Amino acid sequence: MKKIFKTLPILAMLVLFAGSAWAAVGCSLNDPDRDVKRIFPESTGYKTTFVTIKEKGGEALKKEVEEKLNDKLESVYESLDVPYAFYTALKGKDPIGYIHGVNQKGKYGGMQLIIATDLDSKIVNFYYQKMSSPEAGKFMNTKFTSQFNGLTLDDFIKGNISVSDPSANSPEDFRATLRGLKKNMILLHTLFLSQK
């Protein structure tokens, strides 16, 4: 019995450490080979670029992102040193589109929001790689996610989003989705496209 009580604090620390370590990690595709080909069937390969806010501009860039987002970045999930993965889908040597994901805090836990854009930065695909919610099926349904196709960063900045909440009791997750997608588009432009 004494051994059990001695190991409990150690287990608790491991759980806390694991939670904070996960939070500081960016959102990468679960299976890039499969996912890139599924989203861009004509692709023959892809290139992956990892970027942090810290290395591309630090505090000044963080403030720029927050101004566009009209919200503060969360200190753990969205810290300066979180590495964001940007996937450039290729056909031969030519880029044909981009894929990028972000972690977003929802009502019931973390969400992973993945967007794909064409070369003009219009969304061509959006899906949840992860979502914890009793109504996850309604959010993950393509009837909902496909409504974001064709939107640009400008649409998110100006609030030109005519998409309604698919859930009955999860408005927090709907608002978190909109915030996460806007953040996703901002990061795509400020960390990746503007640096190319």
C-alpha cells in the first residue's frame, strides 16, 4: 500500500508533464503521405516546412497576429515557440496548393483544424483531424465543413462568413472553430506565404 502512495505523486507529475508537452506541440498531419494525396489527388509529392512565430518575428509578429485575430494568443497552446507545419503539395516540381493545421481549444478539449488552400489562398478543403465533443459528428459532417470552401483570409478579417452553427448545444465549439480557422489563415499568410 505504501508503494502505491509513493508512486502516485510521480504519476501525477508525469501526467501534468505530458499535458504541457502536448500543448506546446504544433498540429501536424497524422499521415502526410495519405492526407496530401487525398486532398490533392493530382499531387506527386509534397514539401514540409516548420516555422515558429519566435523565429519569424517574435513579439512584434505575435502582436500583428493578435491584431488580425482580434484576440490574444493563449500562452500554452499558442506560444511563440510552437512549431507550425506547412505542407506544399507538388505536381512535379510545381506547387499546387498548401495544407496547414492548428490546435484550438474547444468546449470539451482540444481540436485540430486542418485547411487546404489553392495557390490564391482560397480554402479548398477543411476538416477536423481531432475534435472532442458530443456533437462532433455534426461539426465533422461535410455539409458543414464544405461551407468554408472558397473563403479567403480577407473574408475572415471582414467577417464575411455566412456559416451557421451545426450543433444544438455547442455554440462554444462553433465560435472556437471560427477563431481557429481565422487563426489558421492568418498564420498561413504571416508565417509562410509572406516569407516565400
